[in-house]
Amino acid sequence: MTTILKSTLTCPECGHSTEETMPIDACRWFHQCKACKKILKPKTGDCCVYCSYGTVACPPVQESGSCCQND
């Protein structure tokens, strides 16, 4: 299985979307929306902003099925 490194994050506040390259070895817990400046944080139960607001889960979840916080 090939790990996808690009994900489109969509801000739940204003709906702005941006394509981001995900780090392969870490989760991203915060992301600032480029449009409205809201700081996105993971939803309860998600390990990172990509798993909460992205079109693709983060690489650690894609590769192992578990969150990198559990390492």
C-alpha cells in the first residue's frame, strides 16, 4: 500500500480548503486556517488535524491503523 502524503484540510469555521503535505513520522495537532486564522485542533478521538479535517488520514494511521500518539 502506498502512503498518501497530501491531504486537503477544510476549516470547519469558514470552509476554506488548502492542500497540505503531511509529515510522515509525526501527527500535527494544530493548524491555523489561512483564511480566518482559526486554530484547528483534533476532534475528540482523533490523533491529529488531518484525521479530523482532512481528506486523507495521517501517514501513521494509514500505515499502521493506529495513532502516532499511541507509540
